[in-house]
Amino acid sequence: MSKTLRVTVWNEFRHEKQEPNIASIYPEGIHGAIAKTLTEAGHDVRTATLDEPEHGLSETVLENTDVLVWWGHMAHHEVTDQVVNRVVSRVHAGMGLIVLHSGHFSKVFQRLMGTSCNLRWREEDEKERLWVVDPTHPIVAGLPPYFELPQEETYGEHFDIPAPDELVLVSWFSGGDVFRSGCTFRRGLGKIFYFRPGHETYPTYHDPNVMRVIQNAVLWACPSGEGPRPTYGHAPSLEQS
């Protein structure tokens, strides 16, 4: 790895507290499982959860975050608009954002997409096969042409998002649905990656291919720190008469 990044992994951390079967899969929470892998990859990782003050996403935390990883499901409505505004502003300013699974319905993702982000879904323990459709993309570096998850929640098209800047992964499910599972977007100076797998009742974040995608996505989404920074507002003429 070429650089150490400051990564914040955000999770509602509700399912793991309320449902013993989920706690048995993720005893340190979904955020803990993701943070462990990213820490082992050499990053400076912190976690934040919904029930912390300011949802763990104070201005200071976000100002010291290169990439924010977001997982949410049952309590999107509890995230305050103040924190949503703060996160969106930081993305526009260059912070990377990785949105996982049901985070498609988060206020943050909906705001950045400008659409409902709705889709078809069912929970029937179907097999998911994820196909790499852009093998040149750094997010899929080191992956095989496809990989499979033996059981996952099914998502299906139509996925109500803007056309992605890049489509990196597509899923097929054993029930017949297909889904755009790895999509990139740019908003302002920030890069966003949406990655579909990760329903809480399955050990998806223990799968090495899934975690390889997330590790790669963190590197891809980090602020480059290169190039001029745009300035806005009134500007004096460069030419003197």
C-alpha cells in the first residue's frame, strides 16, 4: 500500500445490539469487522455509530477523515440533517465516500444522488454472483473475473440512481435478478463508490473478495491532493487595461 489514509467507518450499530444471531456474526459490529480489515491494511481507522453524540461525526472527525465508509439500514430517518449537511459538504470538498448495501437509502446518499435510490428486493437466501465488468478499474484490482456469495439479500433493477460515472461490478442472483452493484460517482471534488453486498444476517464482511473491493475502493476514493483548488465568487480581471 502506497499511503496511510485516515478512514472513518460509520455504522448504525442497531441490529447487532438487538438481534443475537447478527451479534454472533459481527460480535464487534459490522463497523468493527470492516475497521479490522482496513486497520490490518495499514490505515488509520476510527469508527463512529448512530447513538454517539453527533452520530460520531463531529466537524473535527470529518475534517480528519480522508474516506468515510457508511453502513445503515433501519434508522436512516434518525440521522440528523445537521450531520447529513456536514457529510455532504465534506464530500464536495474532497472527502471520499463508500456507501455499502442498504446505505443506498441513507439521507447522505439520496442527497448526493438527487433521486429516490429505490430498487427491488427480497430476502430468500439466494446466491449472488458478482461480475467484474471493468477489469481495468483499480477498485477490482486483484479480483477474479467473478466471485460468489452463497447467500445474500437480493436487489434487482431498476435501481433509481443517476447513470454512474463508471460501472465496475454487476450482480446476478439465483432468482434471476441483476443489479448494478459497483458504481462510482463524482460530486464536487469528492469520489463516491456504492457497493451492494452486505446484508446484516450474512457474514458478507468476512468474505475476502468483498473486503478486497472495500480496501481498493478506499484507496481509489481518497483525496488526491493534486491539482489546483478551484476558487469561487467575485474574481478580479487578470488583464489590466
